[in-house]
Amino acid sequence: MSGGRIPSAEALVEAAVEATGLDDFGEPTWREGVERYVDALNDTADLNEIGVSVAGDGVVTDLGTRLQLVHWRNEHPSVAEQEIVRPIVIVGLPRTGTSILHDLMAQDRSMRAPISWEVERPVPPPQTATFETDPRIELAQAQFDLVDSIIPGFTAYVFIAAMTATSFDRTTTWIGKVWWRRLHQRHRPFA
């Protein structure tokens, strides 16, 4: 049962521009990816009505974030002069312990792991004085609470909260499992 189609990539781009009042996306390297993603959502995801709405809104939100990041970076060129010394990047195959390693390392106060709310709403960058009281925390938590109401059981697989460290693979891993399962079911008769 299909819930319809997500608007075209161009329509989503226009919606992000309208929502932010910005139009500089920076280098155009993102465009092909957005077009392919929207095409894949429309052609293979078999989204219901809620899925169409959530996915379309998600693309607009991500495009809006890109617009805001490019704008902020253009307004603050000195950020490029900052030196990042010895970053730790955790990479691994699914189910090999990368998320728990990330969670454990994030407990070390000498480390700086990304917090869920700032990953969801990175612009402007968080300030030390308001890091635990920033109004974006409440917005991010409401978004995470909504996820579990739309996808019952989601938090049984993925713990998400606005003030916890986040590894970028968590949501995509869960969604990926669902996608691979559907893909396998769809193509099993041909095997």
C-alpha cells in the first residue's frame, strides 16, 4: 500500500530555500545525491502516507541545515584556520562493536563526542554557557519522542535522546536493516 510520492528533488530544494530564506548551497556536489535519494524513496521504498511525509520533511530539513551551515561558514571564515589535532574516527562493519566503543569513549570527559541535539540542529554552533539549556535540546527531544510514536519499538533497537552522545550510524543502521530485509523479500523469488 503506497502512500504516494515524495515531491521532486527540485521542489524539496525550493522548500528548503523558502523555509530558511537562504539560497547558497555551496559546491553543487550534493545535488546528484539528493536526486538519487528522492528517486530511490519514490521508486523502491514503498512508503506509506506517514513515510512519504516524514521522508520529504527530512530531506527539506537536511537541505535547510546545509544552507545554514554554508551561510554560517561564509559569515565565519576564520573557522577554517582552526586546527583539529588527532581526531578519533571509529569505522567498522555492522555489528562489530563500533557503537558501544563510541558510547564508551564518549563517557571520557577528555573526549568531545557529538551530542544528539547538536547533530540534529548544528547551526549556530553550541555555546559553552548554554550547552545544557539551549532551546534546540527540547526541539530535538520532541523529534526523538515522535520517532518512537511513529515507529513503535524503534527505541528498543536504538537509544536516542537529545543529551546523549550519538554515533552517526545508529539510525542508518536500523533503517538499513529494514531496507535490506525488504529488498531481500522482494528479490527472493528470483534467486
